[in-house]
Amino acid sequence: MTKFYVVHTDQNGERHQIGDAFEAATAEHALDTILIGADEADDGRYEVFVAKELP
């Protein structure tokens, strides 16, 4: 699996990473995991990025 991290932009335009990078099957699964864990709906201000593995 790939590691992803999730970022949310708040109403002030500031971006915040939600937790550490974690493994998920897809970017959509990563976002769903965060939303379910926080009992939140997708407000359209979440972004999911692939975590870069360091050599």
C-alpha cells in the first residue's frame, strides 16, 4: 500500500496536516478514513498527497 497524508484548509485559508502519513489503498480511502475517524463530512477543502519515502 501507499502512504498518504491529508491536509485541510480552514476558513482562514490556513492549511493543516491531519495526523501523520498512513497507509491506504487509494487517496479516496485515505480521505474516507480521516472523515470517518473525525465524524465529519467532506467540505471540499481536504487534499490528499502521496507521502514521499526517503531513501
